Amino acid sequence: MAEIVNLRQRRKALEREARERQAAENRRLFGRPKAERRVEEARRTTEAERHEGHRLGSGPDNEMPDEKPPER
């Protein structure tokens, strides 16, 4: 025979699990000290600069958006 399931209890249990997953994600994202967040931001910036430094060629397709074209 099939197991009898109370749908209301099951729905509430699923909602509790979803809230707990969201809380865990928020703790991971926002529950870090400011110094740790700054280190992470500096690491991301360094990685982005290193990645951009590996571009090949020169031309309008490879210019950074904040670069000014050379004056003539």
C-alpha cells in the first residue's frame, strides 16, 4: 500500500527547507568580515586585469571601454 502523506505538512516542510537553503546562501555571501570581502574583491580585480592583459592583437575590438583613442 502507498504511504499516506499530509500535503499541508509536506508543503510546509519544503518551504522550511527552501528558507534554510536561502539563509545558508545569505550567510555565505554576507556573513563575512569586511577585511575578507576586501581581499576577495582585490583578488577578483587582479584576476580580471590579468585576464585582460592576455588579449591578443591591437585594434578597435580589443580596446578597453575607458581608453581614449590616440589623438592625431
